[in-house]
Amino acid sequence: QLEDAIRAMEELTGLPFPRQEIIALLALPRELNLGSEVDYLDLNRGTHILVDPELTIPGETNRALFHEIAHYYWGADQAPLWFREGAADFLTSYVRDRTYGGSLRVNVSPELAFGLKSCDSMQVPTIQKLIDKLAVEGYAAHRQASNFTCNHNRGENLFIELYDLLSPGPFSAAWRELHQLAAQQKRPVDENEIYQAFLRQATGDTVDAFKGLYARLHGGDFED
């Protein structure tokens, strides 16, 4: 299943998997002597992945593990917080649908639908709202906030909508452009670069819909 997941990620991104090997440690914090105050579900530490074994259910898509594997494509060196968390969730959903069939649009997970409703109730209607909160709170405080998961939910939802609107080929082309730009510049891509990369993949038939979609789900001001 792990090999199938990596092949599916390579298929979508058009990029070889960034690692030669994956070291995954299935363990609880208490088993690692991290202290009772440490409460992780899954973490990508760069050199290795930590995953709560209770989240890896035999016979089902191991979303926790696949999410952390996806961070080898999109980590802190490549993209903003909402992008990398949303992209990792999107890739995980893509793997599920490539493995079991179906479409991202039809098979939007109940967890995502519930998460989006929760974000609405917490008054986080757009990604720009998350960006503003992060700027004010700082990462440590933002990480502990109940609305932190909106980075996952809002990000994945935007990517599902863009994938559906632009079609797989142009969507993947935008991702490749951004990934390569981050590698060339040795820094995370910024918000305007993300917008422009997707805008370049819009056609005359989709450009207006793209602008409306991005304004509604992301928010903020961008130059065309």
C-alpha cells in the first residue's frame, strides 16, 4: 500500500519522490519517553516519520501515514502552512481515490465536510483569515488553537476545487512549477506566486471561474 501511495503521488505531481527511503516509527509518546505533555498524532521529522499506531488500521487507507509521506513534497521549506497541510491532505485523498476508484469531487470525505462546517462556526471562512491569525498569534500559539485544523480543511478544499476546475494536467503543472520554484529559490513560495502559478493554468473558458473561486475560498488581494 505504501508503494502504491508513492506511485500515485509521483503520478499527480509529475515529480520523483524526494526521498530514497522512508523510515516510519509507529509509537506512542509514552513509549518514546517524550513525556505525558507531548500529544502528537503524526509528525514528519524530516529524517523519519512518527505515527500513532492507533491511526493505522489494516485494510484501510492509512491517512495519517500518507499525510506525513506527502510532506516530503510539501514541507516548511516549500510552502506556507495552509498550503503544505492542505496539499498533504489532498494527496492523501488522491491516493485513496486512485487505490479504490472514484473521484475527489464525489468522494469528499465526511471528515472534510465536517471540518469545513467547523471552520465556518469558528469564523474562519477563508484561507486569508488563517494567514492573518498566524501572523498575529505566531506558530506556537496558532498550533494549539482549535482552528489550526482549518489549515488542513480549507487548504484541501481549495485544491479539490482547483483540481476539478482546471483539470488534472494543468493542476499538476501548477504544483510542479511551485515545487521547482521553491527548490531554485531555496525558500517557500509566497501567496502571490501560488496564485499566479494557478492563474497561468486557467484558460479563456476557466479564468473568470478561477478568479471567483480563489477569491471565495482563499480571499485576499492579488494582481492579475
